Amino acid sequence: MRIDSTAAHDLAWQEQALCAQTGSEFFFPEPGSSVREAKLICEACDMRAACLSYALTHDERFGVWGGLSEKERERMRRDRR
């Protein structure tokens, strides 16, 4: 089995991201729950820009990515058009 080295390189930021050191429940909360904790972690993360770029490029529809919620990313996509 061959692993695409380009794809692996594109995801290298995930190993350094603060979210990799915390539980996913902060970043994928139950509907209607607060995303405040996730956003606080994202604010302190050096990988925030790479994370947000990944989420926008791959059309991630759930969770907090790069410090933005689903609704905030959708608004950003609409504004870009």
C-alpha cells in the first residue's frame, strides 16, 4: 500500500496543533452546546491558520476548525463568493 506523501505533508500541522492534545468533545460538541472552550484553545494555537485553511479547502461542515464554528465558516465562504 502506497501512502501519498503530499497528503501526509499537508496534514503535518495536525501533530503540532493544540487540539491534538485535548479531547475532541471541545471541537465537536453536541448541538446547541458552547464552543467557547474550543475557541479559547484555538486562540492560543500556532496552527490555527493552517487548520482553518484545511477546513475551508476540504469543506469541513462540522466542528470548530481554526477557531471558527460551522456557521462562521459558512459565512466566510459566502463572503468570498
